[in-house]
Amino acid sequence: MFILLVVGLVGIGVAIALLAPAKVLGAEEPPRPVTATVIETGSCGQGMDTVEWDANGEKKQAKLDGCGHRKGETLEIVNTGNDMVSSASSVPVGLPVGRRLTALLLCMAALAGGFYAFLFRYAPLRAPAVLPTRSD
């Protein structure tokens, strides 16, 4: 009966850990992509492209973390720093389920290993082995 309770609580914990909104867990909101226009191209061996976009009524320019775009081409970007932007398709989107699942499985493995060590150390003291007796 105790095992069913533990399995049920672990299941509820997994559901909460994987399905809870990222904002509740303190994660930052992902940056919103904006449409930018390439104004200067750079060769892939020597530099980066320069893009321009409209940010609340004012034009901003920054280096694009990429190269090989044509002048005048429009693309979706995400501001990753003060003077650097990245293509929106290169930024991961969505909940960090993989990291949460990895941390959860690591904790489960540590608990299982600790419980196994506990059983290995103390179980022989509680249930001594029954050895066959010699009858003459």
C-alpha cells in the first residue's frame, strides 16, 4: 500500500514539474521576434550582416549573428544583446521540458540509489537468511 502512495506522489510531482508554466517557476519570458531588414551584408569569412528594425517608432541597427543574407532581405530577429541580434529561428522556443525532465530523473535516480544502499546495508539485519539444517 505504501508503494502505491509513493508511486502516486511521484506521478503528481512529475506532472507538476513538466506542466507548470515557466513563469511560475521563475523563468524569464522568451524574447519576442521582430521583423528586420538587412542593410549591409558581410562575407561569411570576414564579418556579419547588419540589420535595421523599427523599435517603438525609432530605427535601430545591430550586427546579425549570421551571414550570407542579401541586402534588402527581411527576416525575423531576436535581440540577444546591446549591439548583437540573432535570427529568431535559431533561438529555442517553448518550455524547457528537457532540462526539467533531466533534473527530475537525476533526483529520482539519486533517491533510488540511496534506497537501494539502505536496503543493501540494513535488510540482512532484519531478515536473516534461513540456512538448511543438517539432519542425522
